[in-house]
Amino acid sequence: MRYILTFILVLGLGVAQAVTIQEARSYITNQDYPKAVVAYRTLLQQQPSMAKNADFNKFYGQSLCMTGAYRESIPYLEFGAKHGKTGAWWYLGISRQHLYEFESAIEALEKYKTQLSKNSTWIPRTDSIIAECEVGLKGIRHVQDVVILDSMIVPRKQFFAHYRLGAESGRLIPAHAEGNQDGMVFENQAGDSRLFAAMTDSTYRLYEQHSFNGQWEQPVVIASIDMGTRKMCFPFLRSDSETLYFACDSPDGFGGFDIYKTHYNSETERFYQPERLGMPFNSPYDDYMMAVDETHQIGWWATNRNVSMDGMICIYLFQFEETPVYLDGEQPERARIERIADSWRQKNGYEDLVQEALNAPQFVEIKESVRIPISDDVVYTSADQFHSKAAREAYESSERIRANLEALQGELEGMRVEWGSANANRKKTLRNQILQNEKKERQLVEQLAASQKKYRNLEILNNK
């Protein structure tokens, strides 16, 4: 999470109030790093001699690192590390990793390991980050020469609403409206197939759901895509119905969520082993929700890199190419996307292509006002069509349950979004609230299914 803008605003309000070392340390203990940065910065103004204190440098550098001010954290962490503060090596490695300085990151993390006891629980964590840096070191030498057309900073919640996919590419639907859990459902251009992520055995798996005779069948897990215990989310199927993109926090990636691609084998009716995309699509940050509009030859993906405000993400619009072209040698600037214009292959930019994409006709859904399935061959389009008074009352009861369920799911989504930026104490409170609401959600789902079954049976019995 990054709060650089917050720091500027706080410091811009006037002369900072006096701060004690104990107060600054308490912010570290409570993992309130934005306040810790302000406190340590104020301490340095009050007592310039603190610049020679190893503890001060380590904790100030740690706070900067944990708020995403990676470049600014380096001199403080280097000072702390060189003056015997073991933890400074860890944060120095993390900062170097996020600056794409992978060799230096590995060196810092290896030094951190040498100062740990053999049984330290930090050793496997450190090895994991080193592995990510090694992947990054390879990736930065093989950066795709992709033309990035534009970018936008948008709120993280339902960010995919800003993807302007053409009608032929399908559409992205907020998940809470469909009772699923990863924030989004992809529906194909025909409107008869959906993909989404949902919890299975304590992790998120990808599901598919098909419509038959206007009715959605039960979702089925895509068994051939198995990333172990890692979370999968944000699926998108290209219009060829074979190429699937999704995001996963796999340990063999660059760090955080990475975007993967796989293809469907129609002969075996299974997907091939997924392949991780390279840079600049993936990074040490979270990268996800790749979508392609083949009609206009453009694509979209989202990331939390290059964003200075919490709760916001960056969406990149790029020129899609079936056959990738790669740059020679190490290309950290292109991997980091320091300047969009560096990727352009023509002088005047790509404004016309961007406008064409943004103005593309969108998916239009034609719905009946109401669809009330009674049996395989009977569907009512109005509650007035019920013959049984008891059946109609049961139907109206089921609609109240459905409304309560959708409201609860919307509330749950908001809590999950808030979790990402909450401090430790707030996360503890949110965790209990989320668990309670998830229990209520399961109960409402069961009640809804039972009430729907009840009104159908009552109406069928009345019509015999």
C-alpha cells in the first residue's frame, strides 16, 4: 500500500507537532506506517542528529518501504544495515525488488539470511522473495515490446467497469450481482457462458457456468486448471473460445498476483498448463484482469504499480499483437513503464485508436422484465400469473430473501475492499464481521433455494 500523497498533504498543513521516539515506534508496532513516516520525518526535522542513529534509520526506512516509498527508503535502510540492524537488510531487499533492481535485492536478502538462526521462520519467506527476484532478473532481460496506448488511475472497487470492450468481446459483470466472490464475472458475447472465481477448499478456483434454454445451470469448477493452493481470479476468455487469461498469486511468479494464459484443447476437453506472461504485463506488484478486444486489436490489464494513493489502481490500454516482439538486453525502464510514450512506434501517438476503442459499441443485454421458472417447460413473466395464492406468497418471500442476499453480498464486497487498506486492529474487526456475514450469506443462499423450490412445488401441485 502506498500513501505518498497522504504524507504530502499532512506535511503541507503547517509545522508538524513535536513527536517522541516512543510515539514513532508505537506506529511501527501497530503497523500504522503512514503515521510512522510522518513521525520519523518530524523527528528528523526536530533532531537532525538522528540521521546518525542506526535504529532511527532502520525504522524510518522500514516505514517508507511499507508505504511504497521504495526509492526514498534506500539510504536509510543502507545506513541501518551497515550499522548492524539485521532487519534493515530485509526491507532493503524488498525495496530493491520493487525498484526492479533484482541483483541488489538478492544480495541484500542473502545477507539478511546469514544473520538469521537456522530455525528462523523468516528463512523460507526470504527464500520465496529471492525466488521472485530471480524470476524478475530473467524477465527484465526479456521484456515484450508492447505499445502502451494510455493509462488511467481508478478506484480499485469495480475497476473493470472502465474496460471499454467491444460487443464482440463479451462483458464484465460485478460479481455480487451474481452471488460470486472475486469481484467480477466474465460473460461471453453469446450471453450463454460465464467464468468467475469462487472459494473452494479454502482457496479460490475458476468456475464456468452455462445457460441452457434460458436457464443458468449449476457452476462447475474448471478442474484442468489447478494452481495448487494458490488463489486464482479475474478470468477472461477471448472470442476464439480457447484462449483464457486469469490472475494467480503463484509462488513461481514475479511477486503478488501475476497474469497467466492458457489454451483449451477441444480434443481432450481440457486446458493446457498455464504460462505466466512476461514483463511489462507482470511485475513485483499485483497484476491482473487481462482482457482483449480483438475487433479493435487492443487489450487491457490492471496493476497497483505506479499508483500513489491507496484504494486506487492503474489500468493500462495496450495495442494487442498475436505474435509478441521482445526487446534486446535488460530493459528496466520499459518493464517499469516509466513513460508510456517510450513504447510508441510512431511520432504522433495513438489518439485515434484510443478514441475508437473507447467509443466501441458495448454489450447490450435484452432482458424480460421478470423470469419465474416453474418447471422445465413453464416460465412466468409476471407474479400475476400464479394460480396458487400460497405459491405467490412463497415467491414474494423468496424475492425478499434474494434482495437481502444481494444487499449482504454488496456489504461483504465493501468489507473485502476495505480490508486491503486497513490497519491490524481494523483487520481484526473486519475479519470477524466478514466471517459472520459469510455465515449469513450461506444461510440466505440455502433459504433462497428452499423458498424457490417451495413456490414451484406449490404452483405445480395447484395446476395438476
